[in-house]
Amino acid sequence: MGDPARGAGRTGASHPMMVNEAVLALLRPKPDLAQLASEPADVLAAARAAVDAPAGLGTIASYATEVALPATGTWANPGRGGAQADIVVTAPEDGVPLLFVEIDNCSESAQVLAGKIDKYMRFCQRRVKDVDGRERPMWRTRWWVPDGRHGDQPHPPLLLVFNRIGPRNPNTVIAQLAELTQRHWQGHDYDGDFHMYDGKLPIVVTGMKQLKEHGPAGAAFRRFGRPHNQTLIEAIGNPRREAYDARKQAEYAARQREHQEELRRIAAQHRAECEVRRPVCAGCGTRFTDARWKAVEPAGWGAPRETHPRLCDDCKQRAITTERQAEQAGPEHQGHDQAVPEQKAGGTWLSRFRT
């Protein structure tokens, strides 16, 4: 813990001690059952229940207390007008990249708390030059948080934990606080499907008793502007946006499947139409292959003319072979035919000569 909280904790101050309680309720450390084997049965039962309960957020290194959030000045020397977070949680591995936590023992009015939230807002809106020379939100120079969706980059969320030991009714304070800070947290409606929170400060409230009992995984958190309790992850996030995106992705995937199915149907219809028009060999009656069909199709002026356009490849080869054999046999028959008349003519002349 930071120096102010540690020093106050030694004297039994209620606020620093409640900060400790909130850290434990969010962290929910798991006991080592092996080291508790000799403990009484009720202790072992409580330890087993803690082990079986949903996990908390991060490790002890994920928590810092009494963290200055300067609206002016520097991290080391903050100026006036900034906030001081009771707890800062950084547990990106558990879905909470950055979370500010304020503890209220029900001793402060809604107006005082609204003033604190104004300071948080001033800090979140502050922009400075980073080490690379680019200007960005000051908090991003210290903590890593994934970029938001296009057009929707809210500020880091703020969790208010009310511990009912003071004189004020937390339900009344929460209602007044939501009204006083509405300009900071209210999102913009997106066609009734979800809200966009670009530049807004998500504010979530819960009670210390509920936080201890249920932890961050319990539906014990109410975000300003929402009608129902949620888990911490849901409360600081945007489940309706997630559901909308998932629905749109499913619809897009369905359209893609329909499109592919339509393409397959068109391709099948085209193949069927092609089969109807596919030429049949005049010799053997088989249908032309694609290559043969392409070969007999009319080509350009300079392309050689297909000699047997009505025959398949096999029948064409047989026809060509037959034609070549006929061409080779033709001269022999022609020579034989010419020789016979000469002999006849000669014989006729000799007979005439003799007579």
C-alpha cells in the first residue's frame, strides 16, 4: 500500500482498512490446502469453499493504492485539480486492463463524490506528449489498454464501492450521483441496439458486503444507465455491443454461405446446360471431352481448320490412320492399272502386225 494508507492503517482508520478489504475481495486469493491439513474441520471447509469459488482478478502485483491521477503537473509532482484513486487494478489477463476503484464509507454526500468524478474526468481527458513525441491520453503513457472499436473509445472505468458504516443511505446517494454525473457516463444510443461510450467514463457501483460475498464474478455490480446488476466484466464492458457484433457476424456468415450456395447452384446449372450442348461423336456415339469440344470450336482466321470436327479423339486418330493407309496404297494400284493397258495395247498391235 502507499504511504498515506499504510500509516493510517496502523491507527485503525476505517477507510484504509476498507481499501485492504476491497483488494482482498477483488483478488480473492486461494489458500494452500496442503498447509491447512492440521487445521480444524471448519477451517478446512472454509478453505475448500474459497478454493472452489470463482477466481478473482490478477495477482497482488496487479493492485496499487493511493495513486495520484494528475490533471496538472506530472506523475511525480501532481498539481491541483486531479484525483487520487484508492485502488488501481491492472489485470488484462482477466479482462480488466485498467480499473480505478473508490471506497466510500457512506460518509460523503453525492455532491462531494460528483466533484471527485469531475477530477477523474479531467485526468482522463488530459493529453500529453509521449516519449515518441506523439500526443495521447496521459493515462496511456503509464498503463496499457487495448484500443477500443472504431468510433468508441471510452475512458478507463471507475468502480465505486460503498461500505455502509456511515450515516448516509448509499441507495439515495447513488441515485443522486448518477443524476449529477450523467454527462460523464451516458452513452449514445445506436439505433436501439446498443450504446456507444466514446469519450465517456463508465461508472459502476457495488456494496462492500456484496463484493466480499460474490467477488468480481458475481452479479453484484450496477453500471450507471443500466437497469440490472451484472458481473464486473459485463458492467465495465459492453455486452449489448458484443451481442450485436456477434449477431452481425452470424448474419454476414449466413449471407456468405447463401452466396456460395447460389454460386454452386449456378455452376451446377451451367454444367447441366453444357452437357446438353456437348457434341456426340458421329463414329462411336460418345460425348466429346472438354478438350476435344474446345478443339472443334470455331477459332480465329489464322487457326488451322479441324479436319474431323464430328469425331472424338480416338475416332479421329483411327480415321486419320485409315486415310493415310489409303493414300499409301493408292499409287501401287494406279501403277498396276497403267501397266495392264500397255500390255493389252502391245498385244493388240503385235496381232495386227502379224496379220
